[in-house]
Amino acid sequence: MTAFQHATADTADLSPQLNGLLGEGVVSAVLFSSDGLPLACADGLGREAIERSCAVVAGLYSLQRNFAEFCHVAPGTLPMSRVQTIDFGTHTVLVLAAGHNSGLALAVEGGVVHPNTQLALSKALKLTKALEPFLASRDRQPHRA
């Protein structure tokens, strides 16, 4: 278990920081745990959409754990990707490593080479670098009956 001596995403409200990412093409932002639970979100999505979005992006985030064999490296030796990009042409989804057991996902208007996407990525990387310790999610404790 990881011990934290400070507030983390599962104990603090980080919605204001995510709201700061909205605009200039960014239409949604969610902070999620590695097991797909919402930790924080920007304004604009309903609760069910937030939960579905977090589950989906956590699944994308976990894919890279299975790429070691494909890349011909030993399991567990492939470093976590800093950013995953999904380009839908008119919109781009960015999935970033945020902190221990957490990730940040943004939905941006514009394709992967659109200036909106480049600006959103820059802002998201600055946020994750500045707040990384606070974007973490504590390890879950097993339920004991």
C-alpha cells in the first residue's frame, strides 16, 4: 500500500482544476482511477456519462500493460505511456498518466494536428506535472467480510 502524507484525488475536490482545462476546444475533462472510477470531472457531463467515460478511458489506459509481448520486451518492463491519442477526425481524445493509480482524459474539438488539440495537450501536461502528487489515487483496500 502506498502511504500519502498529503491530499490525493480521492480525498480532495479537483474539479476546479479540470474546469480550468475547458475552453479553446476542450469540451470534457475527467480524472479517473486506474480501475475506472471517477475521481473528478469538469462541468458539463451528467453522472452516468462521467461513469461510462471513466470506465472506457481506464480500459484504454490499461491496454498498454499488455503491449510488452507485442514490443518483444519482458512483462512489466515497458514504461507507462505518458499520452495516448485517439483521433476521430473532428474530435480527439487525449488520455494521460496523471499520478499513482490515476489518469486524465480530455475530449477536444479538432483532429490530432488541430491547434486546439496541441494547446489542450500542453495545458494537460503542465497540470499533471504541477499537481502529480495530488492527482494520485490511493490503493484500494480489499473488503473483509
